[in-house]
Amino acid sequence: MKRNLIWPLLFLMAHVASAQNPQTQAAPLYGVNAKYTNGVAPGYMPCGAAATSCASTSGLNLSVGPGTANCAGTIETYSGGTLTMTASATNYVYLDTSASCAPAVKTTTFTSTDIPIATVLTNGTGVTSISDDRTPFVTPGSSGSGITQLTGDVTAGPGSGSQAATLATVNSGPGVCGDSTHVCQITTDAKGRTTAQTPIAISGGGGIGDTTVSVSAGTQSSNSCSSSTNVTMTGLTTSMVVSAGYSANPASLTGWGSVGGMVFQIWPSAANTATWEVCNQTASSITYSAITFNVEAQ
């Protein structure tokens, strides 16, 4: 009875042993449906001569297969394409977390914010070596979840460590604004930044530069005035008030001061022009001395 049970058992073991799959490290790559790996594939395959899932590499153009990435919480899908390598260099192919995880290439090493795809060596005309750097193991700092770049009014990065910040230019005419004859008019935006500055000429109550009027000696008949004379006063308007004063003590000058009778009068007659005359307000003729007046306008 025992002998009859042993023979069927040996026969069954022989059939199980013959079903074992052989293993090898030298077999060539070949395409296989992702359902045989539970529906998941790494994606973004850097295509070399052995690739069968994306276009062949030609010259300095590296083909990158389609893929899907979780880019800081957003699922980004790439349909496949090519990247141009730099000749005679080591090229680092990666997913750029600052650009929606799009495949990119550079000649500087990977950083903590890059998702590595491949390291590609080139000569002067084409790709000579492709090292597949894809891996499911990524440190938290490499996921792109932190702030790696500032944009907007202040820009900085992208990059790790200390990054220099730059303020956005909002004023095309920086520098000194205003002088002794101009005030500075400032324009601001909603954020309180100065966006423009314009020099405005001072007028009205600010006054203009003083001038002098020299009156020659002469004789003026009673109750009359001399002929009118114009004097230029730059910045003068007809709405200003022009006033005059003695440039020195007139007590010793005939016709002027306490024993005089001559009057100097001046007014704005046009833009940038004042008009003056001297008058005798007495009932007798006056022979008067030369005199100089200081004139200003407000």
C-alpha cells in the first residue's frame, strides 16, 4: 500500500520541477505589456539602441518615453519626445519640478529639486553612453513640495540654499527729482511703490528770481508819470504780484525819500514781462536823482 502511494507523489514532483522559469542577466530587453507588472511602469525611458518603447536616438537627440509624475500634488502626463544633448559633455536628464515636471537637460549635476532620469555622455556628433537613473525612491526634499523659486514682485532661484532676491523694476526713471525751481511729482501703484517721478516747475506762491530796475535822473512835471518801460522777469505771470524796494537809503537822493515826491510803480503786463514807470504826485515839477530798485514777484 505504501509503495503504491510513493509512485504518484514522485511523478507529481517531477512535473512541478520542470515548470520552473530559467533566470538570466544577459537576455536582451523586450517590450511587455504593463499589466504583467501590476499596471505600473517607471515611464520616461531614456531611449538607447536597445529601446523598443520609444523612438530611436539620433545624433545628439535623446528620445524620452512617455510617463506620468506626481508633481507636488498635481498629476503631470508626458506623451514622449526628444531632448537635444550638449556635444562632448556629460548631460543630466531630469524632470524639472519648477516647470510642471517636464523633462529637461543640463550640464550641471542633479539638485535636490530634480527628479533624475538619465546621465548621458556625448561626443562631438552623438550619444555615446546612457545611464538610466530612474528610481522610485525619492527623498522628501526632492519632491518639489517646498518653495524653490520666488516669482512676481520679488524673484529668486530656482535652486537650493541661499538665493539672491531681485525686486521687480517698476520705475523707468530712477534718480534725483526736483531742484530749486521744480518740485517732484510722484506716482505710486496700489502696493505703494513709486512707479514714476516728474519734475514740476514751481509757480504762484513760490516766487521767481529777483531783478533790478535802474531809473536814470530826470525831470517829471506835476501830477504826471514817465513813459512805461518793460523789464523781463522769467516765470512771471499776470496773476502774480510784483513789488519793488529801494536798493539803498534814498534820503540823500533828490526827489526820493522823505523830502521827495517821486513814486516808482511796477506791474505784470504779460507772461515773463513787467512794466514800470515813475510818477510825480505833487503840484510842482520835480528834478530827481538816479536810483535803483530791487524787484520781486509772488
